[in-house]
Amino acid sequence: MHHSLARRFGLQMPFYGWYIATPAAAILYCVVLGFPGGTQSVVGSAIWAHYYGREGLGAIQGPAAMVMIAASALAPLPLAALQSAFDEYQIGLLIFAAVPLLCAALLTAFRQTPTTS
């Protein structure tokens, strides 16, 4: 595809600093982004059903979805405040990157061993 046509119709997609201008690269880009999303959707649903049972799944997924949506809406605010305070995004992004590590450490520290009856 001619590069000016691709630019005109917005067919060049940024991907880690380089642009995708060929159909094969665009297909690869879609697969690379689509596979984890599709996997998360299927595996996530199976995990919810496994841990909470299918009977009460809606009762727990509804409030959980509300919390996730609220967190998604509010998450940019602390990042914006950190950017204003330090005049760069790097510190805020490093703090946000540390949150999953902290959660994993807390889960490991407070993990309960299963008891058999």
C-alpha cells in the first residue's frame, strides 16, 4: 500500500515506536493484541465460575464490575496529580507498576493453606 494513502486513511498504527504499513504486519499486530484479550475473557469467566460457583455468579460479578469501572475512571487522577507534582510521568508510572507487585506480595504473605476435613 502506498505510504501516503496509508497516512491519509489512518492505516498506519503506532506500535512501540514504529509504524505498521503492510497488511501482514497489521494482521500480526491484531493477533498480538487480540490473543491476550480473548484469552483473558475466556479464562476470566472460568475462574469466576470456579471460585464463586455458577449459582451466585451474577451477585458477585455485578459489584465487582462496578468497582472495576470506577477504578478505571478514577485511575488517571492520581497519575495526573503525580505528573503535576513532578512534571513527568515516569514516577507515577513506576508507582503504578509497583502496585501489582505489592498486591502479589501481600497475597503471598497472607495466603491460607487449604485444610482438609
